[in-house]
Amino acid sequence: MKFTLWKKKEKPVKVGSEKATTVFSSNTGKKSSTDGGREIRVLMVDDEEGFARLTKRNLEAHGGFTVHTENRAKNAVPAAQTFQPDIILLDVMMPDGDGGEVASKLAEQPDLKDVPIMFLTAAIKGSELGHKPGGFIGGRFYIAKPVSTDELVGYINQHVVTA
């Protein structure tokens, strides 16, 4: 089975058209004034309801995000089609589905194929990566749980831009 996200060499996905600007300034982590006040739409698919709820609360409290959570892998595609996210945070291991399979199904949808996906996993710890919470495995991006809100915002900033 092949996990399909985006390749490391690819540019971040553009939301909208015309000239793209990053949503967050790199030094403050706060919403940039160049984005016209638009919030990033994040779909989080994770079977750990407490983790999903806490992450949603933290991102929305940080500012600049609208977060929808889904706790079942089988509901990820319909939730994404309805919510139309700018980025998807996808758990790798869930009781009712494999994150890689879910990512493949999302990529098959014409309206979702360009939405970046970041895998979340507790299978690999940050300490195993030299205390880095994220990285690339086989050219695919993932974030090791737990991850701080500031780190998560930074990763989202790297992969989502708005027009």
C-alpha cells in the first residue's frame, strides 16, 4: 500500500487564486494581516476524541482557524466533502480504518485531491526523532503525537497558503 500525500519538493497548496501569501507570519505565529481575515479550515480525523477536542480548542483559541473534528475513518471523506478543508490532519492508526487508505480515498475525490494531508501518529515518538515532533518518512510528512499548538501551527503554516 502506498501512502499518498505530497512530495517534499512540492510547494504548499494554494487556497484561492492569484498571488499567494502565507497565513501566519513566521516569527509571531499569529495571523497575518495579508490574508484578508480568512481563517484556515482544518479537518481533524482522529479516533482519540479527547485529543481531537483539545487540538480543536487550542487551534481555535490561537486564532485564525476553524476546525472540524471527525472521530471515525469511514466518515472522513463525507466530512471533507461537506467541510471543504484547507488542510487535513489525519491519524495513521484508527480502529475502523487505516490513515493511508483514507488518504488514498481523499485523493480520489476531484474536489479534495489537492488538499494537503498531514498524518498524526503516536507510533513514532518525537524522542525517536531527536526530539523533533515531525518529519518525513518515505517522502511523506507526519507529526508525532503529542505536538504543541505552536509546533502544529508552524507545520500548518508550511503547507497552507492563501490568496
